[in-house]
Amino acid sequence: MFCPKCGKSIDDDSIYCSHCGSAVGRPQAPASMERRETNVYAILGLVFSLIGVMVPIVTIVLSILGYAFSVAGLHVAKRLGGEGRGLAIAGIAVSVVEIIILIAVIILLALLS
Ligand SMILES: [Zn+2]
């Protein structure tokens, strides 16, 4: 490659130009580089809700956890400019359906006993 400062040919893997001494190649990642934030709440909300669907014995706990995290995830999504919004809404939908089914089952069991 060529030194961007003096234009002389230098080794491809050199960090400093051997002619003028200026830093070349392998530029340090700029500190201001935007770090993409992940909406952990939205992910956890959906994960809890989905585990609740698959493992009926923990549904009562996980549906509530899933709902709580999904609602928090929706707030976080607003702050992050929409990141994880879909996940949060899916988590709320799944957990609400779980809670409704759970209540229906409890009422049914109560009626049958
Ligand atoms: Zn140079």
C-alpha cells in the first residue's frame, strides 16, 4: 500500500510509514462509533412467554414475568428508537393469551370440582 501522507510505498501490514512516520492502516475504531443497543427486556419478555407456552407447569410464573418484561421492553424500545418493539409486542400478546387461557382453565377446574 501507499502512505496517505507522503505517498511512498510501504509494507501492507505496517502501522507507521517508514518514510514520514505518520500512522497508516489499521485505523483505531473511532470511539464515537455507535454501539447498537439491544433491547434485553423485549427479548426476555418474549423468551419467558414462549417458555411458559412450552412448559405448562411454569406458565403461571413465566406468563407474568413475560408480560412484565415485555411491557418494560416496550418502554425501552421507545428510548432506543424502536429497537425490539416487535419482540415486546409479541411478548405481550403471547403472555396475555397465556394468562387468559390460565384463568379459563382455573375457572373450568373450579366449575368441575
Ligand atoms: Zn509517509
